[in-house]
Amino acid sequence: MSNKFETLKASVQEIIDLIAAENSREANNKLLEVSEVLDEMIDFAEEDEEVREITRYQVLLNQLHVKINGEEPVDGE
């Protein structure tokens, strides 16, 4: 189970790095890719802990989506 989440962690870090580099298009593309992976993972999740971890990533991706697309004011603005 942990190998899947290590890959997810690296992908999320890549999204964060793209946001920091102000590369919104690539960040959004990567976010969509990771979202699809999470959707597939949740379909095949067998353990409650796995579902909880996937849900945590989904919440994080939602927050990153808002950050990329500027749907809410960012702190300090």
C-alpha cells in the first residue's frame, strides 16, 4: 500500500512545485492526471485505512485546484 502513496506524494509535490514556478497549465494537467489515479484507487480500495488516505489526497487536490484556478482569494490579497 505504501508504494502507491509514495508515488502519489511525489506527484502532489510535483504539482506544488509547478504552482510555485507559476506554471498553472502544467500544474492543472498534472492535477487532473493525479485525480484520475485517485478515482481509480478508490474504486479498488479494500481497506478502510486506504480509503482514508485516498480521501486525504482528494481534499489536498481540491485545495490545490482552488489555488491554481484562483477560485478563492489567496491569503494576503
